[in-house]
Amino acid sequence: MTVILDTNVLVAGLAARDPLSPTRRLLSAVREGRQVALLSPALVAEYLDVLNRPEVVRWHGLQPPLPDRWVAELVGISLALDPPASTLTAPDPGDPYLWALLEAAPDAVMVTGDKLLLASEHVAGRISTPRAFADAHLSSTSR
């Protein structure tokens, strides 16, 4: 199974101080090769844009060049796709690239904290909160 990490999960995982938080556990699993992340050029661009926003840097203390280094590391250890546009309409008009990835990778699960995305019925069973994903797919001994 591959995971698509919504940007809010990446930000929360990088900013989390508690190593047992679901987002931090998920990022650790990806970094350690226990979980495979799926990326697209559009998702990588979104990661870089959001992680380098002044308010994110200020709120979460993710000082440059940490965001760029982490995204570069993530790109190096993830599967990359450049999927065609999705035939499904994303619930958030700003997130069509997430739907394109889901459609291109039938075994992928999107992990997000976005309530609008979580409520989508188009891809039932393929969207998870960080906590639900960690509880279901990350063993408690690998925290």
C-alpha cells in the first residue's frame, strides 16, 4: 500500500514535538522505508509552497532550509507519478492533483486532516485521518 500525504499531514508531522503523534509516526515510517509515499510534481510544488510560507515558518518554527531539505529527502525515497487529470471532481477545487494520484494508484490511501476531503464519498475507504491510518497500519512497536 502506498500513502499520499496531504500537505497538512506533512506540516503537522514536521512540526510535531511528540514522536508518538500519528503524523510524526507516519513520517518516520516513510523515512525508514516501512511505508511508501506517493508523490506527483503538483504535490511536491504544494509541499514547497506551503512549507515556505512565512506564517507556517512562524507558527511551526520550520525554518529554511529545513522544509526544502525534507521535501528533497521525501522525493528521493518516494514513488513519483505524473498522473493525468482525474475524472473525479475533488471536493476542494484546489486539490485536483490529490484526486489524480488516487485515481492513478488504486492501492493508495490518502492521509489527511482536511474534513472536506475526509467526507468525500467518491473514494470511500481510500481516505484516512493520520490517527486512523497509524492505528491500522503502523505497529505500536515501531513508534
